[in-house]
Amino acid sequence: MNAPARDLHASPRSDWTREDIAALFDLPFPELMFRAATVHRAHFDPAQVQTSTLISIKTGGCPEDCSYCTQSVSNPTGLKATKLMEVEAVLTEARAARDAGASRFCMGAAWRGPKDKDLETVCAMVEGVKALGMETCVTLGMLTAPQAVRLKQSGLDYYNHNLDTSPEFYRHVITTRAYQDRLDTLEHVRDAGISVCCGGIVGMGESRQDRVGLIHALATLPAHPESVPVNALVGEDTRAVESSAKIDPLEFVRTIAVARITMPKSMVRLSAGRQEMSEETQALCFLAGANSIFCGPKLLTTPNPLADSDRQLFEKLGLSPMKLPCTA
Ligand code: SAM
Ligand code: DTB
Ligand code: SF4
């Protein structure tokens, strides 16, 4: 076992090397799970799982060519493009999500980046959702520094912007924006004082080395993202789905475990892909240190487990929804 265990109470490291991370991925599964579960317990109650609800406030017709995305015009999925929702309609959905137990409401728009006029509408949504007592998160594509400051003024808690994959594999996934563009947006968000939600997708035909590269890029950011969503590729009729085999469930669990060990204080979110996952795989993800999920029947455009089946799963596993305020 080449990956040395670290002092659990040391402050989170930002100097991980690719070799360190590859060595973690290579650990025998029981050792990897033990280490991840130990790190998880040092910072969180492993029986508590934070729940967020997603809503697509502007769907489809996106000019970016992300090969995995059902909302890109480069993937003719037949998805109907919509206009930006009205503020009141969004608040009605937020109330329902809160009453169903979600502590965070995440609003996603299929944009390359927001126009300033649309940003004002999103800011009104953020203010309204905050007034309901929920945490807020938005994902609107690339942001300029002043746009990030404007979102902060509206009270936004989190901005989701993913690195998606390793720097090397990135060009196989998206050509209309660069990895550096993503890093720039993350810097604007962090500088504005908004918490960062940043992760990626696995199962797009990338290699183990690319998964190592993704975790390395996340764990060596100037500060670890407060939330790290790990998505398994979902959807139909996209170029990524057509050209890649499904990720092996145990490799997905390993990715969660390595994210937990390298970013010990972050919320690690078991994100897209739960609908296709067995209860056993989800249980292994929670053992590996995942402590957040999306709840509700839909992600942005694709299905997610129904509230009842998540309730049953939580009951079987003795898990409970994390109470606000959570630590991230
Ligand atoms: N347009 C914005 C952007 O790209 O930042 C916001 C929305 S986008 C849907 C947010 C993230 O969701 C993507 O970066 C990607 O990591 C994830 N995602 C999108 N489509 C996915 C899919 N089909 N399967 C898994 N994850 C997906
Ligand atoms: C993230 O990393 N995963 C969520 C959220 N951030 C916005 C999105 C998942 C989208 C899955 C595909 C869909 O439903 O369109
Ligand atoms: Fe557009 Fe975001 Fe989808 Fe890329 S991931 S096509 S930027 S909505």
C-alpha cells in the first residue's frame, strides 16, 4: 500500500500530486474505503446527508458544445428550449422543495454566460429563495467579475461551475470554451465571497488517469470547493453517451472516496446518475464519504429518484437529512 495515511487533523492539503492521487485510486478497495470513512468521520456525522433540489430556470438551446449535455444545440436531443422562468413560478417550486425537506435550492440556466438583464431576474430569484430560509445556488455558465459581485449582493450562497474532467481530456468534451475560462470564473466567484460548488463528470470515456487529473485539479485549487458534485454521465442521444460505456460502479465509488480523502472538509455530492444506480452502489458511495445528494424527481432535464424511494433508502441505511446550517 503505497499511499501513506495522513494526520486527520492537519489542515486540508492543496499540494496533492498526481502520484499521491493515483496511489489512492490504486489502493485495495477495503483500505480505500476505510481511509475515506475515517476522514469522513473526522469532519462530519456520517449518518447525515445534505439534500439539494435542482430546477432548470432556462432550459435548452445552449450555444456551447459540451458533448455530454442534453441542452446543447450540438446534441440534437429534441429537447424544447424555454425562456427564463418568471420569479414567482420559481419561488413556488422553492417553497415545495423546502416543504419536502430540501435545505438548498439550486437554479440552473443553459447559458454560455448570463446577460446582465437576465442576471437581474436571477438575483430577484435568489433574494426570494433566501427569504424562504433556504440556501441558494445558481449555475449560469461563465461569469465576469462584476457579475459575481452582483450575485453576492443578492445574497447568493453557492455558485456551481464544474471543471468537468481532466485538463487533458477536456478538449474531447468541449471546444467552445477553455479550461482556463472555467478557472477564471471560479476565481471571480471566490473573489466575490461566494462559496464554490465545483466537481465533474465520470463515465465519458475518460481513463483512470483523467479521473486522477480531475481530482488533482479540484484538490489543488487555491481553496477546496465547499461542495464537490461527482456526476455519472446520464441522458440520451448525446455524443458522450453514444461514444462511451457506462462507468463501472466500483470505479465511481473509488472516485467518491478519493474526493473525500483529498478534500476532507468539502461536501461531496453524489449527483447525476443515482436513478441508474442500485441501492447498494449508493450505500457504498455514502460509506466512501458522499454526504450530499440532489432530491426530487428531476435533475435539470433527466430523471432522478422519487422522494419516496430516497426516504426508504435513508430509512434502510439509518441516514437523516442534514439540518441547516451545515458546515459547508
Ligand atoms: N450552463 C451551465 C454550465 O455549464 O456551467 C450550467 C448548467 S450545466 C448542466 C452544470 C453541470 O452539470 C455541467 O458542468 C456538468 O458537470 C453537469 N452535467 C450536465 N449534463 C450532464 C449529464 N448529461 N450527465 C452528467 N452530468 C451532467
Ligand atoms: C452538477 O454538477 N450536477 C447538476 C448541477 N451541477 C447543476 C446537473 C446534473 C445534470 C444532469 C443532466 C440533466 O438533468 O440535464
Ligand atoms: Fe450549455 Fe452548461 Fe450544457 Fe454546456 S453544460 S451545453 S454550457 S447548459
